[in-house]
Amino acid sequence: MTISGPGVSGAELDTAAVTAPRTGRRKAPRAGLPRKLTPDYISFLAVFFVLPVALFLVFVIWPFIQAVYVSLTNWTGFSPNMSFVGLDNFVRLFQDSAFMQAMANNALLAVVVPLVTIVIALLFASLITVGGPSHGQVRGLRGSTFYRVVSFFPYVIPAIVIAILWNMIYAPSGLLNGVLGVFGIDTNQFAWLGDQRTAMAASIFVMVWGMVGFYMVLFIAAIKGIPAETLEAARIDGAGRFRTVTSIMLPQIRDNVQTSYIYLGIAALDAFVYMAGLNSTGGPNNSTLVMSQYLFRTAFEKGQFGLATAMGVVLAVLSLAFAGIVMLVFRLIGGKDEGGRS
Amino acid sequence: MSLDTRAAVTVGRKTNDVHITKSTTSDKVVGGVSHVVLALWSLVVILPLVWTIIGSFKTTKEIFKSPFGLPAQWNFDNYVTAWVGNNFGGMFLNTVIVVGFSLFFVMLLGAMCAYVLARFEVPGSRVVYYLMLAGLTFPVFLAIVPLFGILQNIGLLGTLPGLIVVYVAYALPFTVFFLYSFFKSLSYEIQEAAYLDGASEWRTFFQVMLPMAKPGLAAIAIMNFLGLWNQFLLPIALNPNKDNYVLSQGMASFASSAGYSLDFGAMFAAVIITIIPVLIIYILFQRQLQGSVSQGTSK
């Protein structure tokens, strides 16, 4: 997580998670000689190990630990004094209608954003990989490189720029109303983000827009990792494209889909960058307010550090719970699938 | 997913397994539909960007008149306004400094730490490994308030060095994980040989092991560059000093400062200024970038 912000987090977590376990390929001969504590070795360890680990502990792990304590205090951030208030902050949060609204919005995002993104990404990935001719080897669509390069591009644009860009597109005299005007639909300068009925849907679309390309590339890679013989065999058995995708490809890339679902869900539970750029005030009637935005406002505008940190704790717990639920659901589905087939 | 599978069972198309040699009608239909769908999506991606580029050359009045019209005069007024008038030049410089130093240090420290974790028996290395995993998993939002306090205490709040230190710390876990497997796979014989030739631990790392990990370093450097350049939460929370703004937070503050009465032309120009570096990196390293995405999943 080079730092939760932009879409990058998905990639990073992903690679780490996948590359990390496959390490023990070769038993380390422990570099031969038993290490003597020579000045060389000591200075080496101090700089190569102690320095980075210390940095990491002080600026990453220590704040995480502190957060648990701070969430139980009424620290204001402007004074060094804080007194212990127990679970008061959490009680306050669950009585705060704006926070509950934010949590509901996050829940909606966590359900819709991953679902829509993954369905579109899978669809595109399938079109690209099996869209080619149905005879001979299973081949992809011609010219697919172009689509891949273009759709992937939003991934490298800073998320805040994506959000601001779409803010302008949705503006009354923005691109969307202009395009609709070309098709003869007069929207009468409709403010897409200023209306409670459309603000959330419009925001969701922006998040999907920003993430589809990345997951498409990821799924394409996963599909390409399926042995060609498997696809060939399916084709010889008379499976059409649709059948190949649903019965052969999807089960094979299930783990990738699961991982993507978790990262997308966690990104949706955060959603800070997008919402900050689209509707920095939380939208009409707080309809696009998310917990992270509320947290930020509580901490850095109102100075209620204790309360804000309590929100952080809630956010962290929900993120972990989300990951747990997704894994459970996928295990249940998986179990059924295998039972049906064997 | 379950729905999909069920649909497959009931629908189960029985076409196109007869024709062996030439493209069938259904091939053409599927191919055609695929191209249309993907082309439409490409348009949805490209159109906003083209609109932005054209908009960055228009006056705000022209932008409001029609979203499609071309500018009467192609000039760089908006860029000048954004670069000088709204201090995006200064912010660009800040971003380059912060990202440059952070990238250098995170690559150096990340590589060193991964090297030790992967190839040495150091007490506590297991614990560190799992802590790094935790650092990747928990939302930064949980840490952001205490982090603010820590930086305030050591007097680095709102300074570029403070930002650099935090960037390095938060990009470190991912860098270490990525490089860990690279260093793990390098040959032990070569390391042995370096020792036998009398090289110190330091020299073995910098002159023998590090060069061998180059492909891994390049991949992770690109991803870190993008991640750091695009970073938003850390600067807006920890860098309140306007003189030290980086581009991403400058964009946000510029956009929210005026609402709809904003200087749209300058805004478009600012967007382009922010995107150009990542665009260049993307065009240059597109292959490697998509490759490293694949790498994470295909194995």
C-alpha cells in the first residue's frame, strides 16, 4: 500500500501477497560460514536492517498501536493533554446520524463498486482473450493491445485528478451534458453531482472508470496463465466461447477474482480521494459522504482527534471484516462448485 | 459468479464447433460486438482526456459556451496562469523533490531490508516480516491522526523532509515484499564467491547482489513512482503549509477554492501539468508496468 490513496494499492498488495509465499523454492544453505560479529557485519546489519525497520516501526506500526489508545481519549490535537474516556467516542459515533449515513454509503460502495468493476473487467478480459476466431487455437481479439493500453491508462492518473476531472465533466456546462445534447437530450444544465438522486451513482461510475482497466489487465494475465491445453480440450469437447469462459476460465481464475474483490472493497471503504475531489462537502444531504471524509473533517477541521481516531478504528475493523466475509463467501461458493463437479 | 456458472449450464451454446477452417458468421458477430464494446469503453476513457487537453487551451468563456468547440487561439495562457499565477510551478518542484528523494530512499532501504530478510538469519526477522504484512493491510486512515502527532512532536510537520520520511516508511512494506522474492531467488554461490574473494558484506550487496536484482528494482521503482506521485492523503493531512504543497493537494485546494466560479481554463492546464509526468512514464514503461501486474497473478 504505497500509502492507501490511489488505485496503486491494489496492485501493490496483490503482487506482495502472491510473490511472498513462493519463496522457499530452494533451501538456503545459510551462506556457509557461521557469521562472526565483525565490524563489517555489525555495521552492515545496523544500516541494512535496523535502520529501515526502525523507520517502519516508528512511522507505521507505532501510529497504528497508538491509534487504539487515542481512540479511547478526548485528545484535541492542539493540546498535549488527553484524558481517558473509555468507549465514549464509539458510543457517540453510533449515535451520530451523519456518521451512520457515511457508514451506510460506504457499505453501498463496498457492495456495488467491486461488483460492477469486476463484472466489467471480466467481460472485457474475456472478450479480449476468447473473442478471436473459434477454429484452431483459442486466440484473442485482434488489436487488443490498443484496448489494453487505453483502458489501463486511468490507473496511472492520480485519483484526485480523476475525481476533479469528472467533477468538471459532471458540471452543469460540462462534457456529459454536452455529449447528451449532441444526442438531442436536453438536460437543462443538470448538475449531476448536485442532485441527491444522481450524486452517488455518478460517483460510483467514476471509481469504476478509474479501476476497470487495471483489473482487466490483471484478469487477462490470469487467463493467459491457464494452460492452453485446458482451453484446447474444452474447445474439442465442443464448448463455445460463453461456455469456455464460465465453465473453464472463471473457476481457474477464482483466486484472482477473490483477491480483486477484497482490494476493491477495501478501496471502496476508503473512497476518500474520489469523494474529496467529486463532492468535498459530502454531497447533497450527505448522500456521498464517506467515513474517511468525515474522519478527516473531524480530525483536521474540528480538531477532535480522539473521536476521529475512533472512526479510524471502526474503518479498520470494517475493512478486516469485509475481507473475512469475502473469503468466507468465496469458500462457500467454491465448495459448492467442486461438489457439483465431482 | 454463482449466477454465471448456473447460466452456463442452462444456456450451453452448441455452435461453431463444426467449421474448422474459416471464420464463421458467429465469429464475425462475436468479434464485431467485442470490438464495438471495447471501442466504446476506450472512447469513454479517451474523451475526457481529449476534452481536458483542448480545454486547457481555451478561455473559460469558450469552455462555458460549448464543451466541444476548439479554441479560437491556441496559446499557453492557461498554463502560464496555472504555473505562475496559481503556483503550480512551485508545487511541481516540491513534488519532484519529495518524490525524487522518497523514491531513492525507499528503493535503497527497501532493497537492503529485503536482502537481509531474504538471505540472512537475523533474530526477529520473522516478526518484522509479519509486521510489514500488517502495515500493508491496515488502512492508513487508522494511523493518520497519531502520525500527525508524531510529526508535530519531532518538528517535521508540514515540511518536505517530514513528508519524505513518511512516504518512505509507508512505501517500504510493499517494496520489501516485492524485492524479497527477487533476492530469495538469487544464487548463493555467487554470494559465497564474493565473500571468498574478500568482499565485505557492503561490497557484496552493492557490487554483486544489487545489480543482479535489477529487473525487480526497475519494476518496483516504476510502481513506487506512480504511487508516490499520486499520493494524496498523506500530504493533505501532514503538509498544511501552503508553500510546501505538492501537486495532488494543490489540485484539490485549487478546485475547491472557487467551486463553479473557478477558472476552468487554468484548472484544465493544472490537470495536464499533473498528468504529464505519469503519462510519460506510462508511455515509456507501459510494457513493464502491465508485466509487473501480470507477474503478481500468473504464478
